[in-house]
Amino acid sequence: MIKKIGILASYNGSGFETIQKAIIEKKLNAKVVVVITNNTNAGVLEKAESYDIPYFIINDKRYPGQNIDDKIARLLLEFGCDYIFLSGYMKKIESNLLSAFPNKIINTHPALLPSIYGGIGMYGRFVHEAVIKNGEKISGVTIHYVDEVYDEGEIILTKELELTNDETVDSLENRIKELESVAIVEAFEKLLAKS
């Protein structure tokens, strides 16, 4: 049976695009059924539209005084999502969303976890800057389940790469993004084979 994936994204949703391409190429027996963003100007909206996938903007501005996570959880349940993928979603996932989808919310992190390169403030370029500043020889990507604590959920898989002697933040960021695409597809292959 085809598994349904919901996407939460704040910006461009490159991970969403990776999943969508893998679905089109028949690497994943799944379907992205809904895209939700908290950002009115998110590039992911255009991508969702180009693939004809329903999308929603849910944030405090649009729904003042309402519980945003509750609204998101209800929408994801309505679309019958089996898995939720965080594609650069910059808001903390609250307990009501976690309890609606136990061990079903998946995140990608641009470093090897557990490590000092996870947790609050450790995302995107900040991670790569810290890795290079500390003279690390290895970095990588971690795909993990989401729990109440940033970057501490159970690890699904990791992929590593060696830093070159002349590595820069930009070069590392680009190499990690490429590795991330491979890791996301492999993680979903693993998850879908189990379910």
C-alpha cells in the first residue's frame, strides 16, 4: 500500500523535492499528500503547486490565538499521513503533534548526531561554521525521529563524509546537501520496507 507523506517546511523545501523526485522515479512507494508551511513567502509553496500537491500556510498571523500545532496535527490526520517529514521546518514540534504521530515525524540534520553540532541554534550554515572552526575531520548527515528535545530523537541512519584540507563553509554546505539527498531517500526506503 502506498504510504502518505506530509511535509512541513519553512523555506525552499529541498528535502521535499528530493522525496518527490524519488517518488516520480519509482524509488519510493509513497505519495506526498500535503505541504504545510509557517512562512507566507516560502519557496516550497511554488514547488507544491508545480507538483499539484495541496498546500497550507499556518502561522500565528493567520490564526491568532489558536493552537498552531493542533491545527497542523488535525490537517495531517485529515490527509491520512503515515509519515511527516520536516524539510527545513524552523519551529519546534510540540507535544500534541508528537502524540498524534508517534515515531512518524522525521527530520534531517546536517551533522552527525549525537554531538555538539545538534540542539538549539544548530542548523544550516551555523553547523558547518562550527564544524570547520573546531577543525573536525568528519561531518555528515543524520536522519532521525523527532521527539520533545531538538535533535535528540532516535536515529534512523547517518552518512558521513571526510572534510578536505581546504574545506570552506560553502563547500561543506554543498557537499552535505548532496549527501542529504541520498540519506533522505535511503531513510525512507528503510522506513517503507518496515511498514
